[in-house]
Amino acid sequence: MVKKSKLEPVISIGLDEIPLPSTYGAAELKFFIRRNTYRGALITLLLLLAILLLTVVSKTVEESTKKEIKVAPITKMTLDDLPPPDAEATSDIPPPPDVVINTGPAARAGNPIPVPDAMIAPDVKDFATVDVQSRASTVGGEGEDLGQFASNIDWTGESRKVVEVETIKDKEPEPDEFIPVEKEPVFDIGKLMTLVNYPEMARKANIEGTVHVRALVNRDGKIVRAFAEMSDNKALDKAAIDAVLKYGYATPAVMNGQPVSCWVSIPIVFKLK
């Protein structure tokens, strides 16, 4: 028999490659975990105590800085607790007089004129109302109204005076003044154009154009003022203004249901046939 030589593998390990036994095991891990848990719990508790202390201190400082409202002491008393009145002090006060003089109502009787408040004189502002007008005098009493006639009424009529009433003229607005109206003045343009006299000089020179006449129509409808605000040729201005003034009366402007004075622009066209 032939013997076969078998080569068996040999593992060689150096002494420096053999791991040393470890000293860090389960017991050491439990020790480190327990120690760090205690430290974390202690730090958390200290932080909570610091926050609580800071809150208490801030509340104390805030309450100490608030101003206290001082309230007067309240003393409750009943009528039984009041001292009796001093007889000597009350005996010196004289009783009120019983005599009442009839002087009539303080308002003045008359027919007030509707004028602006700024134009009313101070001595004519207190006119009598309808219920006391028949008992008030033209001078006015002292205000003790017992429902009788005033003592200073002149029954003979010797002191009566004739009062002339002056009509207050409306203030004419300026041409550029803004006047709010609900309806503007109305003109009959056909009638107005029949009143236009074409200037002979403009006719011969073949002058045509439009003149815008600015006219003031008062609350009666009368055209009181007029002028040319825009014109294509000055030779046509006078004829346009004369036609508007000759028109006379127009329908006035209306505001709040009442006629008012108002400016209006009227175009007058001059054209040769």
C-alpha cells in the first residue's frame, strides 16, 4: 500500500493577537446608567426650583410697584344719629317774602321779521311765543308770568310807533362761486335766438362763432347780470349779452324745493345763412 502524505493546515496565532479579557461589562453599564440618571434628575429639579423662585420674585416686585388706590373711609349714619338743629342759628334766618308782583311774561310781543341770526340785534331776540303773545308787552316784563297782562302794556296807544320794514336783498353770488342746486335755470333757446341781432359789421366781414354768456338768474327768475366769459370774436360779444338781458326772465334754479340765485352759461351761436 502506498501511503499518501496528507498536509494538514496549521493555524499560527501570535501572542499579541490574543484579546485580553475585558473589564467593561453589564455591571459597569448599570453603574454608569444609574449615576447619570441621578445627575440628570438633580439638575432638572434645580432648574425647576430656579424657575419657580424667579416667578415668585417677579410677582412680588410687580405687586409692590402697583399704586394703591386710597379710598376715603365710609361712615354710615341714620337719621336717628343726627344731632338736633341749633335753635339760635335757625332763628336768625328771615322767612321768604309772600308778596308776588305781576310783571307779565319776559318775552316781547311783535311780528318778528325772518332775518339771519347774525343780523338780529341783542334786544330783539326774545319775542313772545303764540301762547303768550296776547299778554306780553312790546317792552317785555321781568319774567313773573301769572297768566295775566303785563303791567307795562300801553292801552291808550300813545307810545305806538310805525315800524318800516326794509326788504333784505339777497346777496349776489360771485360768478366763480360754487352754488349747489338740484335744477339749473332753464331758458327757451328758440325764443332767445330770436332776440339776437347779428352785428352789421360782423355780417359784412363774414364773422361767425359762438359766445358763451355768463348770466346771473335770481330766485325770481330775473336776469340781473351778464357778461361774455368765452368768445370766438369780440365783435359778437355785445349782441350776445344784449340778447340775454333782453330775454328778461327765466325759470330759476331750485334747491331743496326753493328757488335760489344761480349763475348759468348760455351759448349764443352766430352763423350766417
